[in-house]
Amino acid sequence: MRATKLNPTVNFRRRNSRSSYATLHGRTHTFPDGLRIPVNDQGAQACGTVVENNARNGVTWIHSYVSQDLRKSFCVYDGPTPEAIREAAGKNNLPVDSITAVSVLDPYFYRS
């Protein structure tokens, strides 16, 4: 098997619904008391509100990863700029530790 050197300068972009290109961003959050979203109608409504507020800034919440202790999350967003993502977080009263443009690395792309 031949090793493939990855080019870290490649910036993968994804087409959004407005037929323009937006960069994927990763956002980290710290929740000192833990992130607790109930698995019921109240939790669904809370997530729906976040999605609606994000949309006002052209931001789409793709998915999130939450640490086992519920105190840290890493969320992936499709949005026009880090500033738009930060503004959407503010509308949702969510803390922002950092925002970083990210690329998709699919290990199955390298199958022979």
C-alpha cells in the first residue's frame, strides 16, 4: 500500500442552497454545568429555535459532537463567515471558545 501525502492547504467547500459556496466551520463550546438537552418536545423545540436563529445568518448546523462529561462540544456548521457563525451563536445564547474553517477528510476516499 502506497502512502498518500495529504495537502493541508486544500480547502474543500460545499455548495449551499443559495447556489454559492460556503466554507464548513468547526466551533467549540464549553458548558461548565454540562450541556443538557431533554429528549422530548422541549428539547426538539430548543434545537428548532437554534436552527431558525442560525438560518437568519445564513448558517446551517450540520451536526455536533459532545464530550462524555457534557462540558465540551464541537459543532460543524456551513456558513458564509466565522462572524456569521459567532453572531448566530450569540442569538442562541451559546458560548463560543473558537471557530475554525475545516475540511472534510473521508478515509474511504482512499480505497484502492
